[in-house]
Amino acid sequence: MVAALFNPEQIDWIKERVKIAVICGGEKGCSDNYVYENLSPRSTKTYRYVAEDIVSTLQHEGFASVEVLEENMHLPQQLKSSTIDVAFLNSGGLQGYDSMCHLPSMMEMLGVPYIGHTPMTAGLLDNKLMLKSELSSLGIPTAPFITLEPGKSVLDASCQRALNYIDQEFGEGYIVKPVVGRASIHVYPVFHRSELQEIVERVHRATNNVVLIEPYLSGAEFVAAVSGRVLYRAGQLEESDKPFVFSIFERVLDDGEHIFTSMDVRPITVDRMKPVVDVSLKKDIEDIVVRIFRAFNLQTLIRVDLRMDNKGRLFVLEANPKPDLKMPRGDEINLVTAGLDEEGMKYEELLQSLIFNRLQYLYRHRPSTLSHCLNHSLFNVTNRGVSR
């Protein structure tokens, strides 16, 4: 029999008893964090301030034991010595290739349950080549693409044929980007084919990794967030029959701004976002986002970026497996939480939704992974509303 949703008394018990570590990235500049330094195609960022926002919010919401830890070679022993029950993953990796996979892989190996994507899923979502290949196979619209390994030239015959197709079908220029990256770093619009090789080589030098070429799409750019079916609102859990899609916005581009720059370059403020009000367009975006969530068997939060071409066709740009969860402050927002008010939710409730959605899923389907922290004591509080 499937376990019913945790009731308010059980939620309070979990907040009081379960020890949570919010894990941010380690400092790449600290040589004590690894055995040897490795190449890092993804630019380094620890996201520690976001982890601190999450910790302070959860503490304010009644979680009695929650702390920040860093992803590094010391983490396993720290998790053990602190008797951490559950990890909340907030890291893009310390160093190395496919770094988005490293932390969930470590949690799987250690047996520590976590809020985050599985290693395979995290890596697939983070790698634009793999993601776009999967999207294409699923019939989910994504623009055509070319990939070039270091040392390969756009002058190769196969690349030239692919560029001819892009010119014929879109004809607005190109976007050159790393196959793995964050925050639009090393992403370049190119409007003259003769300049492509120089830009590709620049990105190769910066990332030591595969470079991707897509058509430049001149239409409006959109963003939407999606998470699991269990939500925390007004002190209790509720469950929908489909994933929770929210914060569907158009990202406003200034005159002469060809791509939406990240908060690393320019703060994301309310004037850079506007809600999608067209009912048909909003439904199209929601349908695409839900298809991605279900097709990849996702369990937790992603942010999907989309853009139209000059014919009004909608294409998926990427699916971000670790969207920003920084606490909104004043005029500065983040792309995920900006639309929560419309859903009758707050930032604090979103964070708790992510936690309880994951714990509820694991308790129902993989209870042995939680036997160290969600045991019979949880049900000594009350049996009301619980099916066993």
C-alpha cells in the first residue's frame, strides 16, 4: 500500500529530528580540497551564498539541524562525523569533467539520501550535446546543432554541409557555446560565417572541451521552472497529478542585446522579466516542460530555457539541472522564484517542497534509503493520515 502524505505532526517531527547538510561547491583555489588539480571546462563557482540562504531559511522555518558543507575530498568524513541524514545538493562540482555528476555520485556511493538529480540525469541535463540529442529523439523541439572537438575545424566538409542547412533554414547567424558551462560564459553570437573558426578556437582554448554551434534565434526568449508533484503550502503537503510548472516568463532583452546574460554579468531584476500572458503560448511552454520532466523521469527542480526563431517556432535551448535558488532581495530576483506569488507560494515553501517531495518519494518507493532517519518513531507521533 502506498504511504499517504506526511501529515503536519510528522512534518514537525521531520523538521525537529532529521539532520540536513546543504552542500555547496568547494573552493578550487584550495589545494587541500583534492589530491591533484584537474582541468575544469565549467567555470568555477561555489554557490556558497545560495547555500547559506537555504540554510538560514530552513532554520527560520523550524528545521532544527541544518548546516552548510562543501563538496571536496573531506566531505564523506564530515557527513559521517556530523551524522547527516539527508543532503541538499547545491553544487556544480569542484573540478574535472562532467562535474555536475560528481556530488550525486558520491552520495549514491556513501548511501546518503539527497535532494537533487541522479548522477546520470544530472550529467545528461548539463551536457548540451547529450541533452539536445535526447530531445531530438523524443521529438521535443530543439534547434539543429554542430559539435566540434578541440582541433576540429568548421572548414571540414561535414561541418560546412551542416552550416549550409542552418543558413537555409534559419539564416540569422550562429551561437557558439561550450557543450558544458554555466551562466552564458563563453557563449558568443556570430553573424558572419567567416568569423566562426576564430570564435570556436577561443571557446576550445577556454574550456578544453567540445564546442557547440547552433543557429541564432532572433525571437523572444522564455524560461519556465518545473519540480515534483508534492508541494508544501500553508504548513501541509498537497499532491498534484502532474509536475508543478511555475515562473513562466519572457526574458526581456535590451536593444542590441542578443542573448540573456546571467547574474554574474548583470543582476536579474524585475524589469528584465515579464509574465507570459498569452494563454496558448503559455500552454505550449508548459506542455514542453512537462514532457521533458516526464521523459527524463525527473524528481526535482529544473529550469528550462526556450527561444523562438523569426518564424515564431519555439525551441528548447537547455534544461538547467541546478537553477539559482538565491533568496530574492528587493528588486533582485532569480528566474525560478519570480513567479511563486502567482502560485500562492513563497520562497520558503518552495525549498520545503523540494525537501518533502524527495523524502515522500523515497519513503514510498525506496524506504530502506531512509531507514536511518524516518523510522517507526515517526509514526509514534500519530498514525492519522498514514497508510502503511
